Amino acid sequence: MNAVNPMPELAKYTQLDFGLYVPVRVAEQISRLDLGTLDLYRGYLRGRGKSPATVEKYSRHIRSFILYLGERSLSPGLVRNWLEALKQVRSIRTVNGAISALNGLFRWLRRNDCTVCFYRCQEAPYREDERNLERGDFDRLLEGSDRRMRALLLAFYGTGIRVSELRFFTVEAVRSGRVEVDNKGKHRTVFLDPGTKDMLLNYCRSAGIHSGVIFRNRHGEALSRVYIWRLMKAQARRTGVPLSKVFPHNLRHLFAVERYRAEHDIESLRLDLGHSLIATTQRYLKETVSAHFERVKMRTAFQENKKTPPFLRATEGKFC
């Protein structure tokens, strides 16, 4: 007499690493990753309103993990092993960026068991001098620039926009004095001061641009962030400004620093930069390492010129 399987339905199911039984077809879909899965996830991210730059950044991390995974099934252990290996060759900030990309993918796949906590990393309290773009550096960039590069640099410097927001600068918007930006899932208005507005309109007239996007390639499309980055690096080489200081986002930092020095109004600056939190705006106003050292030297010199140490003078020799 043939033995009868008391639970024939279980043959159609498989157990995942975290103990849950799911259909075999579902298990294969959520336990194996390939570039086809990445393509589907990229479509999901675009549908959620993620910017093209964010989609590409997440895709780079996920693609690297898929190549590491190979034919192996997805598991929490392999995720941790890959991140530990990445931590040996990349900064903690980069590793946390990879974790953010992978966690989003795992939640989309319903594999919450593979999500990972971020590494704790104390934010640097000072800005490195090698990356600090000053007004003198900016003036040097302008001196050797052609018509388009000059307009491009002044547009960033005069508005503090992100490089991804430049594509919203059209002739029509500049004429109105306000640029409506839809970026990173948020809408904001960039107001142009008269000087920046006139500069951009003069550039459009001289370049024969009558409508549409102002900064465009020969096909009439908005300049990509990669192309703008290359243009600025090439300008830095021509003018002798250190390459580490010259990139689009650093002009946003320069805008923030100079605007705050002039107005000392951090709430107004937050609105100009399009930040949701003042804490984010404060990061743009970090003191440089060299400026901090100068303050320490001044403090030491002040104390050395006093006969009585400040902590004794405060109590006038009385002990509590």
C-alpha cells in the first residue's frame, strides 16, 4: 500500500531564511536578484517622483550588490558581508548611501528581513579648507570664462540653486523674475534679484535664445549635471583654481555663506535654499578648519596677556 503524504500542499511551498513559508514561484522571485529586477525597481523609483540623479545613484549601489550576489540567493548574511567589505574601501557616508538604496529595494521586494541599520557617523563639525570655495576663487573662475560659462557661474552664485534645478530656468521664467522648480518631490519658487535677472536676459539676447531652457546643448536639451560638472572642472584647470573646490554644489555653499554674512537671517536663508529644516541650512555655514585654528590662537593670546587665569579671577580667590 502506497504511503500517503498527509500534507501534499507543502510540496508547493518553500521556507525562506527567516522562517516564513511562501509559494516556490514567489520565493524564487524575491530570493534572486538580477538586472531585470533592477530595471523594474528603477521604474518604481521614477514613478515615486525620485530625481534622475537619485535613481542613478541608487542603481549604482544596487548593481554593485547584484554583481556581488551572483547566482546566490538573497540573504541577510550576504547583505552584511557586502557592506562590511564596502566599508573597508569606502567612507561611512558612502556605505550609508548604499544601505539607503538597498533598504528601499528590500522593502519593495517585501524582504524586510534583509534591511540593515545605518552606521553611526558623527558629522564633521568643520569644513575642510581644500573644499572651501572663497570669493577670490570665484572671481578667478569668472576672469577666464567665456560667455556661457560666465552666465552659468553667475546663475549658480546669484540664486544658490541645486544643479538639478537649472533645467527649470527658461527664458519665460526669467522674464517673470521667478522660477518654479519641481525637484526631489517638492515644489518651490526661486526668486531672481534684478542683477541676476538682467544678466540672464542679456545672455539670452547675445546667444540668440528666445524661448525655452536657457542652458542647453546643441540638440536643444537642458545641460546634464555631468556635463556641467565637466565644464566647471575644465574652467578650474584653465584658471588655476584647485579642482577640489570647483563643483556646482560648492557655488550653493558660497551663496549661503555670503548671503548669511550680509543679512544674518538664517530663516530667510533657509527659504532661499529651499530647505525644510534649519538644521540643514546650518550645515552650509560651517566654519573652516583654518578659521577655527585662528580663533584658538586668538583665545590663547588673550589668556597669556592676563596675569591671573580667568577661572581664578572669576572667584576672586574664594573657594566654594
